[in-house]
Amino acid sequence: MNALSPPLPRSRSGDGRSLQSVPLVAQLLARNSTVRRNRQPRKSRSAYFGRNMIQSTGFWFCGLTRRPQFPLLLLLRVTCHAVVSCLLQSAAEGRVHLLPLSSNKSSHVQSYCERETKLALSLDFWTLSSENLIAVLPVDPVQENYVRKVKNCIFSIAFPTPFKSRVLLAAVSKFGMWADQLGDGRAHLIGTYTNRQGEKWELQLKGSGKTPYSRNGDGRAVLRSSVREFLCSEAMHYLGIPTSRAVSLVVSDDEVWRDQFYNGNITKERGAVVLRAAKSWFRIGSLEILAHYGELDLLRTLLDFIIQEHFPSIDVKEPNRYVDFFSTVVFETAQLIALWMSVGFAHGVCNTDNFSLLSITIDYGPFGFMEAYNPDFVPNTSDDERRYKIGNQASIGMFNLDKLLQALNPLLDLGQKQIAAQILHQYPVHYYARFRKLFKAKLGLLGEKEGDDELIALLLHLMEKTEADFTMTFLQLSEITESQLQELNIPQQFWALKTISKHELFPTWVSKYILRLKSNMNDSVSERRKRMITVNPRYVLKNWMAESAVQKAERNDFSEVRLLHQVLRSPFQKHSAAEKAGYALPTPSWAKDLRVSCSS
């Protein structure tokens, strides 16, 4: 098993309908939104920007029955490569209505936005609050927004920085080593959004300006990386992989300068902001930094808060709660990375600040879905040492969990430390068990048979040697008939299988595979194929597809962003527009040498 394993929209005004927060918070991407409160906010934590700022956005805002308040924002203190967070100091409760302001959208964009608005107008009540966080977790007493070393707090206060040029709503979704304080300083946590089902989501803007953690950065994100994050986080969700979500994407004409491949070639790009959501944005690095500076009381406070809010099966008063917490994170992280591997996903930057404590996929940067199968696949051209190649992801996961254990150790007694170390050593067992289960399902295998591991490993070996397409090889095994496969009579439509069939050992593998399928108990060909099609996607966000959408978006043509968004919502089903676009065909020749990097 060594082949894959490591060793606003626009709306009519005054229509009386209430609006869920997805379109509302989309406007925060351009400016801070107005919000309604049932009680007066603390004056020291609010600010009023004035009418002229609202009118200059080119967007519409919410009309409210009371004077609008612009709440302060708080930034989450984190470590290396972390996305800095902030949150509103006030709750937003009650009904909201739309006020149309200036708009320069085409009729095509307007019709798209109107469709999205109809989908959004389904919730009668929503809330946006930060009180559950700031009631427990300390806030930086320094309220000026400048780069500095921050200690003895979890959050810092800051405002997002508005774009200076026109903004366009591009898309809306339906909803290694210790490196000190190196958060990239360009994200703001708005607050906790609660829908009418009682589900809570922390809303965050990425690319929204400088923070105390920005170092030498400008606090911005560029269009190309923002489009990629918007599309990939939604694609992962519909593949069934735990992930943060993307709510909306706004692009501007503001100039952002980037050295994309760190070769001295600095170019002008367009600024963009993604509104994204997650159950929590705390990550391993959130705990590491507190342990590193010996802020143990704060570490304990934060851990208890996270357990109380997000780990309901753990009693926060239980003396062994931190061991139980660590056990859960170890198990769930193993499950997550096995899921990544099952769809050929390489995160690109798997450091501790990109690993969620809730074991969800976060911080989409130089990621990539493997095209030609290669266990050494590295999507990030900045990763010269190939540290985060796809075949290393499970090992890196264990490395990061060891760093988490080191952060927890000051709070554990000797017996708890020994138990926690044993838990960590179970990580490879959890990972391989889920890995095997997933890949057996991809091949349609039922039950346990001797030789299953060798069958999977041999297929991956043949794919590697022939550079067969990872995604389409498994899908086409779901579609081809057993007789076609056994007779090696492979139609041209199964182009990935034709590639792998060139290997001299392919007939041997086919014979073993057909024999193994016949050992499935109480199974039929139709049932087996049906099962396989539901776990082997037809469409994943390959780099060339994202790049095609980015190139069009640079020209304010967001049609392919929306097409991909639609297609990737149903990745296991054939889509006529996707077929026409070639999303199920081999990578086009123009895209063979595409590269992505950390520069975003």
C-alpha cells in the first residue's frame, strides 16, 4: 500500500421579505455592513462610517429600522501561515430589507444575482453574534491596527480595509517547523452566524486588509487565488469531505502586486475577497503559540472553550478531557487525510496552522487535484523540498498531531502524557484502515479477502508507471463492462483505462480483479457499478479548469466560475455543459505546464 501512503445580488427594495445572512454578509466584502441590534452596543466597540461610504460601494445594503452601527472587528491570534481572524462586537438580530444602490452590472449578472436572491430569501430570522467568544476569550487591549507582537490574548481589534475601486459580485454559494507569530494577516472573522435550524457558522473575510499580524504583507488576496478557494471549498463539500465553505466572492479593480513564483517577476493583479464559513477557525497553531509563550492559563481557557463549543461528547469538567480531545482530533485527522487521498487531493501547505482542530479542510492555497497519478505530486511550486507532496500528507498529519501533543503536554500529568502518546501511535492504524476502506469501495470490493491490499497497490503502481489519470481511471472502471475489461477490448471513450492497459502487467491485474469481484457476496454487476459511481467522481477541480475560469474572470467574465460552481455541486453526475467544456477529457495541451504557488 505504499503507492499512495506515506512510509448581492440585486433585489427589489422594500419588498417586506426577510433575508438570510448569505447575501447580507456578501456586502461586507466591499464595506462593513450595517446591522441591527435589540440593545445598544458598547460605544467603545463600535464606529459609524457615515453615509458617503455606503453610497460609494456600488452595492446595496440592508435598510434597518434603527440607526445603523458599524461594529469593531477582532483578529484571532495565531501562528505560522495562519489566516488571521476577527469578529464583530455586536449581534445582528431581526428582519432586514434590501435597499438598492448604484449598480454597474450587466443584465446577465443581474439575472444571475436575482436567481441567487430568490434562493436566499428563505429564512425568516438569522443572528450574527460574537458574544459567546469574547465572553470567554480575552481581547488584545491595544486597539490600534499596526504590526506587533501580540501576547496574552486570543483576539485583536481591527477593521477590514475597503476596496477603493468598483467591486463586482463574482459568485455566491448556496450555502513544518515552529515559525513564531507568522499569520498572513489578511482575514477578519465577522462573527457567528446562526440559521433557523440553530446551526452555527463562523463567518470570515479573506483578503480584507491589514491586521496586527500582517508583517510586510498588504492584507489583500488576488483574484486567481480567491476564485480557486471559492470553487475548491465548495467542490470538497460536495465530494463529501469535511471543509470550510465559501459563501461569496467579490472582485475589484484595486491593484495588488505579487511575485507569483518568487522569481523577481512582480506583476499587477486584481484584489478580491472571499466570504467563507466554518464551524470554527481554530487550528493546531492556535494552541501552539500559547504553549510556546507559556500562557498556560489562557491555553486551558481556550481548550475548554473549544471542547465546550465543538466536542459535545466530551465533558468539559472531566479530568481527562484534554486526552479525550486529543484522541478525537487524532482519529478525525486520520479520516480526513484518507479522504483527501481517495480523491487525489493535495493541500499544498500542510503546516500546523493549516490543520483545523475540528479536522476540516481549511486555507485553500496552492492545492491541486492529481491528474496523472504520481505519489510525488506537488501542487505548490514553492515547495522546493517536496515536503508536502501528496504521498507525504499522512506522515505530515502525524507530525502536526505530535506538535499538538507538545502543546497539550503542559496541561497533562505523567499518566495522561503516556496515554496521549499511545493515542498518537494509533494514528497510522486509523489512517490505513480508512484508506483501505475507501479504495476498496472505489473498486467495488465487498468484504475482506486476502490479497485486497496487493490488488489496490498493484493498480496504483500501474497507474504511476503509465501516468494514467487518477480520477478517470477509477470512474471508468465503474462504467466499463466486465467482458470488455476481461477481453481487454477497451473502447476509446475509456481513455484513462486505455492508457493503463499499455502496461504489460495490466492483464494480470485485470484477471485478479475480475476474480475478486466474483467473490463479492450477494452482489450483482448492476449493484456494484451503482456503488462505484457514487464514490468515484466524474469531475474534480483540476488546475486547468480553475485556470480557465480565472482567465475569464480577469476579464469580468464569471460564466465559467458559475459553471464550475454548478458542476462541482454534483461531481458524480454527468453534466452536459461540463462534457461540452471537456471536464471529463484529458488535460488540454495548453495546460500541461500550469503552476501554482503560495503567492496569493
